[in-house]
Amino acid sequence: MREKILLKKHIPIEELKRLIRKEKDKRVLERLLFIHQLYLEDNQPQACKRMCINRGTGCTYLKKWNKDGYKGLTPNFGGGRPSKLTDKQKEELKGILKTKENWMTNEILDLIKKKFGVSYSSRQVSRILRDFGMHYSKPYPEDYRKPENAKEILKERLTDALKNKKGQCVIGFFDEASPQTTDNKQRFWSFEKSKIVKNTTKYKANTFGFYPIRGKIVMHFKKNSKKESVCEFLKQIREKKPVGNDHHHSG
């Protein structure tokens, strides 16, 4: 014959109902609902039947409730993996992340699990990475052919062009847009402004645009980005006379 265990009503039933309404852990919620049935004068077999659990499980829930109340119903996974990284482990992780420029979230989650035996959610690891001072953004594409002193070269060429110009000229912004060979939607974690060196070669349906500081915008579609296409577009800029007078201008 099973031992009859009497329910200890640690809290009023209204407080128990409040705990049930706010509980998010499904395992704890099941145990609270079992205790609630006992509060409603069900005996243990009846409460077990309503909750679809065996009597041994129900007896365990009741004993834990009687001993520690709500706290006793919370699962205790003693001896398992640690729930979080220590400060020392975080510093070690930060050092590892600095060895590479761009990291995907899943890469970091996998690294933490394999290296330290700790499982985090994406949201939890995001908070840690922001504490490290990391940024989460799409990398800026940088052409692999770009020289280290690109800004200095541009400044020098612009200065020479303005010195050697004949008559009036048009100053504006030349832009080109076309389909990319690779996707650039993926976001990465990085300590500095994220960038990625890639082959930015364009293909087909290239859109050329010239945006003068004064005058009308000129746009045309070209088959490619070769110098012949660029020169042809510069002639079209000249024909459009974007500054709006009858003088000839260089593009």
C-alpha cells in the first residue's frame, strides 16, 4: 500500500495561479498544474490521471513541493555543463575572436560549445559580443585590386586634371551599378568596421550614372564595364551638357 502524503499549502491558491500564469518553463508549468489539482481537492491518483503522468512521478513532484515549494519544482541539472562562461573564459574567447576579422553568429556559438562546453542562445552570445565592443553589420566590399594608397592617387589625379583643364569642366560623381557575383546580405561580427575583399567584377546590364553638382543627371545602360564603355558614356555626358549651357565640357 502506497504511503499517503499530505499536501503542504505553502502559498494561497491565488498566488499559485499567478505563478502558473507567468511560468515559461514547460517542465515547471506541468508540475505547478499538478500541485494546483491537489489544491482543488483531487487526490494523487486523480491529479496524476489529469496530468497524464504516472503515480511515481506525481509522488516525486509532491515531495519536492512539500519540502521547498516552488523552488523544489525547478529542475536541477547538477553535474552537467556549466551555464555560462567565467570571466577568464570570456577573455580567452575575446582573444580567439581577434584572430579573424569577420565571424558569423553560428561560428561563434559552435566555437564556445566546442572550446568551453557551454551552450548559449544567439541572443545571449550577442550581448557578450557587444560587451566585447564588437559590431554586427554587413561587410563593406573592397575590390581586391584596390591599391593601399587609393585616396592619395585620386587626390593627385584630380589635382592634375584641374591644373591641365582647358575651358570649363563638369564636376560630379560617376557611379556604376550591376548584379554582383556573390551575395552581400550576410552580417558578421567584427571588432573594427567590417569589410571583405572580393572580386567585384560586374557583368551584363551595367547601369552607368553621372551626378553633376550642377545640372541634370545622365544615366545609361551598358553591356560591360570596360574602358570603351566608360569612354562612350563620357561622350554621352558631354552631349547632354549637364551644366545647362552651350559650352563644351569634359566629363
